[in-house]
Amino acid sequence: MSRPPNVDEARPKRCPACGTAGRPAGAALQIHGHGRRSRQVRGLASPDGPPETREITLRRYRCLGCTAVIVVGPMGLLRGWLYSAPAIAWALALYGIGKQAAARVRRRVSPWSIVGPASAGSWTTLRRWLRAVVAQRLFAEVRRCPPDWRPKQIAERTAMTLVAAALSSDLALPLEHQAWLGATQLRRAIAM
């Protein structure tokens, strides 16, 4: 996130939409650089860091095979979500595994310190993430939860699924940290 890669370093090997090779051997490039765009990312830069809002630069490419625009960024970015995957995983782990209250999780993950009186004891964004997990729009790797499960149970299952994706060298870390690291293993290129 600190140094955007150059156009060749970030070029996808294949188009995620049609499978065309980006740089076929002995042939012309099939995935061309298509500019850059900036994007806001909320959450924590590390599990022990403060909540923040950062602006990062993403590389864009166009596939000549299917004309898809491919956006490439750091591991752990999620299309359509302002918070990074590791920040969401951290929040769900604090809520589900750590059994912390939603308001405390919000203070630990959200960069916004001012909260209205109606939201003092909860966090709407956390509930939105949990609904997205149940609908399999967020962390689709998570097995479906029984319909009678409470939000903390859903958060715990999600966090433990991400713990399982962490590298075996991270097993000595607390489960919340492992969930963070598991979420960093998400795919990098997203066709738009």
C-alpha cells in the first residue's frame, strides 16, 4: 500500500473475466494498462494500529479479449466495501471470538470518533457485514449459518473460517490476529 507497483509488476497474468493470458509467449500484450484510480480504505493498517482512513492508488487494465476493465490493488481489498477485508475480519473476530460489544468494536475499528446518540451502543456497519456474510456477498468461503444463529455466532464462524486461511507460521498469534492475516489472503484482481 505504501508504493504502488509499476504497470508491468501489477499486470494480471490472466483476465479474471475471460481467462485471456495477459502476456502470451511470443504474442502481443492482451491486457493493457488503463490508468490509475484512487480509492479510500477505512479501518486499521495493522491489528495493533489505530483506525484510519487512507487513500491508495489502484492500477487499471483493459483486456483486449473481452474489454473487461480489471482493477488491481493490494491484497485484502474488497470491491464495493470501504473497509479492508482484514479490518472487517478483525471486527468480526473481536465481536464473535472476543465477545466484545458492538460499540467497543466500532471504537477499535472505525476511524470516526463522533457517533450520534442513537448509535452509541451499537454499530450499523457491523450488522451490515453480518447480513452480507449470511447472504454470501462477503467472505463467500464461509459455510452457510443456520437461520436461528445469533449475530455473534455468525461473526465467530466467519472469523474462524478466516483463521483457517492464515498461514501455519501464524498459529502462535491470538485468533483475532490470525483472522486478520487470513483475510489478507483474498484475491487481488477484480473484473469490473
